Amino acid sequence: MLNIIACFKWVIDHEDIKINPETHELVLDRAGYRISDYDRFAIEEAVALTEQYGGSTTAVTVGLPAAKKSLKDALARGPEKAIFINDPAFHNLEPSQTAAILAQSISNQEYDLIICGEGSGDLYAQQVGPRLAEHLNIPCASFVRKITIEGRELIAERRVDEGIEVISMPLPALVTVLPEINSPRVPGLKDTLSAAKKPVVEITASDLGQTFASCLETVEIKATTMERNCEKFGAEKDELKRFIDVLCRAGVVD
Amino acid sequence: MAGVWVFAENYDYCLELLQIGRSLADKTGVQLTAFACGDKGIGQQYIYYGADQVFILPPLAEDQPLGTYVPAIVEAARQEDPDIILCAATLRGKEIAARVAAGLNTGLCSECIALAINSDNKLEMKRVIYGGAAMQTLTCKTRPQMATIPPHTFTPVTELDDTRSGIIKEIGPISSTPVKVLAKKPRAKESGDITRSRVLVCVGRGVEKEGDLKLAGDLAETLGGDLACTRPIAEELHWMPQETYIGLSGQKVKPELYIGLGISGQIQHTTGIRDARVICSINKDEDAPIFKISDYGIVGDLYEVVPFLSQELARLKKK
């Protein structure tokens, strides 16, 4: 039986981000939020493993009280319950804070395995998983593409720069998973309806008995700009010849 | 000895970090220290290439993962209190840096693409966020100030000075970890390293079937370039190897010429081609976002445009 914790983050949908053309500042106030795409694979993997080996999955998130909206979506994806760690102070948390808050909240839970996405859809710092493992003093493997459980050992295929490394580690352990590990199921109406009845444990900052200071300071956030010629050509032959001519003159075709 | 420390899992990436590390150390008037994994000879090379000091980590046994070094790095940093630690952002390097940062209770700027020393003598670090839509500038309030640096962000040091001397210090021992390496499967050399290509033809979802990759391949070959792809082509369709996809979570490339075929231009992809010199795209949807970040765009059906371009370019070449 496996007790699995799947971590997820409620992130801004960056397709909704608008840019103020004069100041290059981001306009975020009308953007929607969603479960970070990468974390859907973490939730799916946890649920699939408990289906295969028996056990249950707890979905955990840290964020502002408004992230409550994420719980139904997360639970509709298969976990039996959720832990919602939230506080109005949990605004713009950096990875070190998120990992410390998760560690403090999870440390008195029973778990065999913690699964995180490879990174978050907003910051994509890819730190929370390994940092969390370090705080909990459990072994960790990141960028995992396949998980097998053999007794109290976890076998993982992880990506490294020169290929694949197959590792084993004793449970409890933490893995961060790559999107290639599975294809997340799409929740149906029944899943969504049953999600509303699943238990949610709420934890607030005062329950954690400590504060979590930031380490980093943001000097500025500016929209990235890519200034390019933006010249368009048609698909007719003379247009394509003109296109080739332009590339030759730019010195990129010889 | 405080100062700037650099850690990379391989020699080439370490030379890149020595380049930027040396400049940061000189600007702040401190020493530069490099870690060498298990080899004194390499340590001596790092000194010739600009390090003032080298920490030799003990060699790893066959079943020990690179992460075994984490406690030794944390311990060394606790004792010597460096100002800055830079780590090559390889897949393993990113995990190691995050664990070291957690061990030292400090901040880490992931995949930092620009570094400068500000007027307070602090490290100012830039990274992309929101899938590439924005650039964040950060400083670190805690010590050491840490960053991971993607490979190929800085050019490696090339000037070797074999009269340089420095301190070589063995650190460790390393204790065994519960993580054991059971097998290593090096990637089959299916493709070259697209981060070094001069010309890249990149395919996206607009390419309808796997057999059509030949069209793109022909164009790449005519141009003396290589084939690359977007994430779904590699990760969902498995038409092309993992290491050929460009984007936020894949390769960042800087070719002289990039030609995107049937690519819509999602920010997660285009952030990987930011440093290309000339960006061209072919897409039948004239409103495709890729045209907004292209130098030259062809609005048309790639199945008609690409064969014509290949043929015409081949004809020019013969001349």
C-alpha cells in the first residue's frame, strides 16, 4: 500500500498575460489561473501508482486563499483527499519558501512517496522538489520518466544530459516527473461531482508556528521583447525567389 | 577562502563557468574556486584556465550518483562561507544546486542567463519567467548568492596559462547515499548537438505526418543545417529525439538562421530561439504568432513552399 503525496501549484495562465506597450510592464489583473501543466503529470502518476500497487493519494498545494478554486480540479483527477496550505501572506512565494512550508506541513504526515512536477508553469525554477527532499531528509530523483515500485524500493528512470540513468532508492522518497511519464486523464462529469465530496484539510500560516522569510529580492520584472523585421512574403514563386534573395543578402545562405 | 565557487559536472561546462566566474571574482576582488570531480589532473587544468583554488571531490563509485556530492559541497560552503556559487544547469546540476541551496538556507536563481555586479557589490541575476513572456531581475539577500547557468550561456575560457599556480585541496570524504545507480543508458547518437548548428530547420505541429519530416530534412540538408522540432513532436509524437526539441524546457539555440515550418509560435518554444540571428517561418495561418517574432515569414502551405525552396536553393548552390 502506498501513501503518495502529489504536490501541485495554482499558477497564472501566461497566455492571459497582457503587456503594457509603453512601460513593458506585465498586466496580470485579468489573467486566469490553472493547475500548472507540469503538475498534472505528478497527480496522474500518483493516482496511477496507487491504482497499480494499492494505496491512496493526497494532493497538496501551497498558496493564497484564492487557490481554493484549484482543489476541485485537482481532486477530480483522482486523489482521495487534499491538503490546502494557504494564507494571505503566501503571496509570490519563492521556491525556498514553498519548499519550507511544504516540508513543515508534510513532516507530520505519513507518506511513502512525494511526487512533484519537473517545474512550475509560472516560475519554472525546478527547485521545490529537490529542496523539499532535502528539508525532509529523504532521497530524491528528478526528471523521472518511469517509476516502478519493488517492495520498499523505488526504481526510477531519470533523464540526465547524456541519456538515461536508472536508479533505486528506498521509500520514503521524492521524485519530480517529466511530462513524458504518462498521459493525464481528463476528468469527466462524475469525477468532478465526486471531487466536491472529498475531504480537504486546511492549514494556515499560524498552524505552522513559524514564518518563512524570502531569500531573493525581485529588482524588476519586464516583458521580454523580440524585435524582428516581421516582413511577410506570399507563397508565389517570385515571392519565394525574393525570400531566398533576402536570405542571401543577409549572409545566412551561401 | 571565500569568493566565487563554480561547479559543473563536466570539463567543458566548467570552462564556461570559469570565464564568467573569473570576471565576477575580479570585479569583486575575490578568489575563484572550482570543483573538480575526482581528478587532480583536471584540477590543475582549471587553475591554468583561471581558478585560484580547486577542490577535488573524491571519485564516485560506479553506483554512486553525482548527487552524492551534495553533503560535501554544503559542508565546504558552511566552513568557508563563499560569496557566490555558480552551478552548470545540467539536469543533474539543477537538482544538486537546489539541494545545496536548501542545505545552506539560501536563494538560488535557476537558469540565470545574465549576471552582473551591482553598485552594492551584489550579484544581479536575470532569468525568464511565465514561459518566456517576462524577464525577472533578482538579487539574493542571503549567503551564498547562488545561480545555475545553462550550458552555452557563456563562451568557455580559451586562454590557457600554464604558469598559473593555485591551491589544490582535496575535500570529503563523501558518505554513501541511499540512491544507487543501477544502469546508465547513454543516448544513441541519433542526432548532432543542435545548440552548435549554424542553420536549423525546425518542425512543428503543422507537419502532418512523420514521413513528411523528409521535406524538412531535405531543406536542412540543402542549407547545410540540422533538423530540430517543437516539444510535442519529440515528446508526444516521438517523431524526433528528445534532445532535438527547442524551448523553455528543451534546447536553447543560437543559429545564424532558423526556419520554422508549421510552427504556431508559442512562447515556450520561441524563448528557445531568442538568440538566433535570422528567424524565418512558414505557416499557412497569417495570424500565427510566430510571424510577430520572425524576420521573414512566408504565408503559405509548407507542402508547396518547402520543396520549391529546397529545389531553388540547390540550383543556386550548383551555380
